[in-house]
Amino acid sequence: GLSQTTQAISERSQHGRHTTSTAILHRLENGAEIIDMPGVRHFAPAGLKSAQLGDAFLDIKAHQDDCRFRNCQHIGEPSCAIKSAVDSGKISERRYQSYVSLHHQLGQLTK
């Protein structure tokens, strides 16, 4: 993983505090790249539609073909294999919440 300087969680807001003062590109062993930029709190992949988001999460992609509905967005549809995988521990709740957050952000961008 990355070895980054962090600060304590704010007692008032219960959120993290920014420590980044310059933009830094991190190259990971798996070939991925992460850019840490000062002031950036949210992220939404450019050019990605909410319907394509499941393909960007490999753990979600592995289960999405098992959903009852082909166009399942994994948010509240019945017989959603992703929700079942979260409930059974195959996909972490934190990871699923990241998916839901990005799905919401992408939906806001298309309005």
C-alpha cells in the first residue's frame, strides 16, 4: 500500500482532514496510478456512465451476471446478486458503499 502522512479525524465533523500540499502521482505494483491532489474530496471517473460502473469494480463485476435483471444497478432492485454478496460477506460493505456513492455522483453528472 501507500505510505502517506495522515491527520486525526476531526472531532467536530468526524471526517478526515487534508494533508496533501502538492499533487503526487503514485504508481502501484499492479500498474494502477493514483494522483493525490490538494483540495480534492470527491472523485467521479470521466466518461463513465452509471450503467457501466459495475464493470469498474472487479468484485462487483464477478457477481453482477447473477442478478435477476440484466439492467440491475445494484442499488435497490429485487433479487440483486450484489446485495446478496454484500450480505454474505463476499463483497465488503465499505466497497459496496463506494460503489453506491460513485453511482450517485455519476447520476448527478448526467442531470
